[in-house]
Amino acid sequence: MHLYGTQAIDEQGHLTIGGTDAVELAKEYGTPLFVYDIQLFRERAKAFQKTFEDEGLGYQVAYASKAFSSIAIYQVAAEENLSLDVVSGGELYTAIQAGFPTEKIHFHGNNKSEAELRMAFEEKIGCIVVDNFYEIDLLKKLSEELEQPMNILLRVTPGVEAHTHDYITTGQEDSKFGFDLKNGQADKAFKQTYGHSFLKLMGLHCHIGSQIFDTTGFQLAAEKLVGKMSNWEKDYGYRCPVLNLGGGFGIRYTEEDQPLEPAIYVRDMIRTVKKVSAAADFQLPEIWIEPGRSLVGDAGTTLYTVGSMKEVPGLRKYAAVDGGMSDNIRPALYGAKYTSLLANKANAKASEQYTIAGKLCESGDKLIEEAHLPTLEAGDILSVFCTGAYGYSMASNYNRIGRPAVVFVENGEHQLVVRRETNEDLITHDMSYQQKVKGK
Ligand SMILES: *Cc1c(COP(=O)(O)O)cnc(C)c1O
């Protein structure tokens, strides 16, 4: 059994997280419940930052907050001196409500609306990561109208695509994101933006994939982007001071996943940039990274209550929990795998194999295909590990199930940071049908 961060098993055989008893948390706040180990989040953030400090480099570590967006996590991110990536007006609004320093917010997205971009100017955010020519035109128009400066990065598709267990390099990448580096789009975007009176071109950005387990892809991307920036300096006399290599650092969901230490990804990345920059006689740029999953993924655990059970003789045993694809769509969407532990009998022998099903009306609503657990009884508290990224943030109200509560735990204390949705919450946007008056 692999435990994460501050997780432990106490003398009662209960799972504890952040020094708090998971079974007690389930009792107090109800289930399903997302529990975040805030100490682990802080440790992950510091590990990335320390590597940059050790290598003596200018940097920003931006939390890619689409992985888990809430006021409270933004406040912890601010405490840890992280920057913040947002991808919508809604995430930006949440960050502002959290009091996040706007000069450290970076705005991403392949179809930002004019209203969203106006909000970015109004809030004087740190940087907009520009995705396409339509956006360049919009930004020029807005910055000139408002007579207001804005830092920008150009997002490019470097022709390096990383996958979980391997990577491929493609000539021309088929992606909805960014300017193609190879076919001249990136050069055209450069020419349209550098030296603009309000838009300040800071450099290039790429994001080569997610749940990546080696450093080769990042190194290839770094080579290409530094090469491009150094060519521009030679050709146009304009130096881009920032290189943003995105996120995608892998985490351990199950024993099949063998991620590197965060420090290793960053160290190899930095060394490549140093080498390539020196060879091209290009002044070392600042490096920015954007971890999402690797900051919050294994810090999150979901607690469920076990309910009904069904045996298909000779085939399998189903155990259903009180949540499912409405709070974690990843298994149904990508076949994502998770591990679990019976939180109220964490030391009991795993003598049985169950398929953990959700309670939503879809046959594919299964959280874990093969879970090795002790004999389950209704009322048991099942913990599913590593649900901190793309769980709550992708949650839905399918079947009109309210989204779970979220609790932060640290140093033996727990606090509610997102309230559970009630039935009343579910109808707050509904309006009654107005019956037509007869005879009119
Ligand atoms: C999603 C995303 C990230 C974060 O990816 P993780 O796999 O969660 O680390 C970073 N940058 C960009 C541009 C993204 O779209």
C-alpha cells in the first residue's frame, strides 16, 4: 500500500491525512468529500522553486489552476509565492476574489473573449499567453484603445508531443493551440507583435503534454524555443527575456506510474536551456513553468461511503459508492486508474477484489476496475487517492447530484473551503415556466 504525503494509519486502523482522522472528516462533513493535504501542496511548490534557486536562475512557478480552482487554493498558492495560470474569466474572477496578486497571473486559452481580455487589462494581470492571430488583433485594438501596456508570450506548438510513457516529435503538430513553429506562423506572430507600443513581447510558451515521465520532451522543446528566440535576436535585434516550458509533470496514480522527482524535470530543463543558450550566444532567459497536476494531484483524496453491492457470479463484485463520475470523470473519460484504501479499516487484509462503481446513470460510471480491499460493508468509508487534479474542477451536476465539499487539512487541523452543494443550490438558476394565459 502506497500512502501519499502526510497520510498515515493510526492505532485505530483509520487513515489519517494531515494529522486528521479521515473517518471523522467523513462524519463531520459528509461524503463524497475531497480532502487536500496542504502540507504536501506546499512541499511540491517548494521543491520546484528550490531547484531554480539552486541553479541560480530567474524563474516563475505558475500553478496551472484548471487542475483545481478555488479561492482557498489560490490563497495558499499566494502564500507559497507561486504565480497563477488562469484560462477563463471565471478563474480570473476567482483569483481576484482570493486577493491573488494580479501581477503574477498569466492568462491562457485558445479563444479568449473580448470581455475576458478587457478584464485582464482592467486587473493589470502579469501576462497574456497569446494563442492565435485573432487574439493578436484583439489585443492590439484593446491596448491602443485603453492606452495600457500588457506583457505577452506567444504560445507555439514546437512539434514535440509528449505522452505518458513515450514522446514523439512531429513535423507539423495538429493542435488547436498556438502558433506553429515550423511553418512560419510563429515568425509572423513575432513580426506582428515585437516593438508594439503597448504589447510587450516577453518570449515564447509551449506546453507539450500531460502526465509526462521523462525529461526528453522538455529538453527538445527547450532547444527549439531557445533556437527561435536567438534567431529573432540575430535577425531583428529584439531579445525575448522569458521562456515558458509549460507543465505536464507526471505523478503516481498507481504503481504503473514512475514519475521523476519534480527537481529532476526542472534541473534537466535548466541545464538544456543553459547549454543551448550558451551555444547560440543568447543571454540566459528566465524560465517559467506551469505545474498543475504535480502540485495538487496527490495532495487530494476523495472519501466515499460504500452503499449497495452486487455480485455477478463468476465475474465480479460491484461495490457502489455515493459519488462517481460527477466528482471524478477521469476513469470514464480517459480510463484513468486509481488506488483505494478502506479508511475505517486501513489495516485489514485486502482479501477481495471489487469493481468500485459510482451512483450515476451510466454503465461506464466506474471509479476503479480492480480494487483489492477487505470485505466491504455498507457504511464503510472508502478513500480514493490522488484525486486532487482534474477531479473537483471537472465535477458536474449530472443526475442533479450536488458537487462534494472540499476540506483542507494541515498539522492536525481541518477547515471547510468549498461547501457541499445542496438541493436548493441545484435549482438556483432554474426559472419556472410561465403558463400562457388562455384566450389571449
Ligand atoms: C493544463 C496545462 C498545464 C498544466 O498541466 P498539468 O498536466 O496539470 O501539469 C500547464 N500549462 C498549460 C498551458 C496547460 O494547458
